[in-house]
Amino acid sequence: MISARKLVIAAAALAITAGLAGCGEKDQVVMYQQGKYQGKPDTKPWDDDPAASLYTTSKWTKGDKSSWEDALRTRSQSQNEYVRIGN
């Protein structure tokens, strides 16, 4: 049979071990290089293919900023409730 003293010592040792387990985490630091972009290069939204997304219904000419802006304007006007109800 295990004595009460041994049980208390075992519980205290277990609590100390569990408490110290959280102290072992290492710092996770990203090393940045000055002037160097670490991510992927971004492209202009109007340089994307209009059919690249399955969820878009707007069409524009690839590489043409003004046609892309017109497509955005048309899309936002179709979401305008005042325009939709025929105010």
C-alpha cells in the first residue's frame, strides 16, 4: 500500500514537472533582412485573367486598368439597393 506521504511527494513532483514543461518553449523570431521583401510578389489586379475565378461574373480586358475599374463600378452598382429597386 502506498503511504500518504509518498502520494503527496509524487503529486508535488508531477506538478513541478508539468509547471516546468511550459518553460521550455523557444522564441520564434523571424529574421528580416533590411530592404528584402520576404513574401510573394504581388501583381496588379487588372493583370489577372478575368476568368481565373469561378465566382466572378465581371469581365474586363487583361492588363487594361480602365476596363477593370469599369467592371468594379458595374459590380458595385449591381449591389446598390437603391439602383436595384428602381428608385
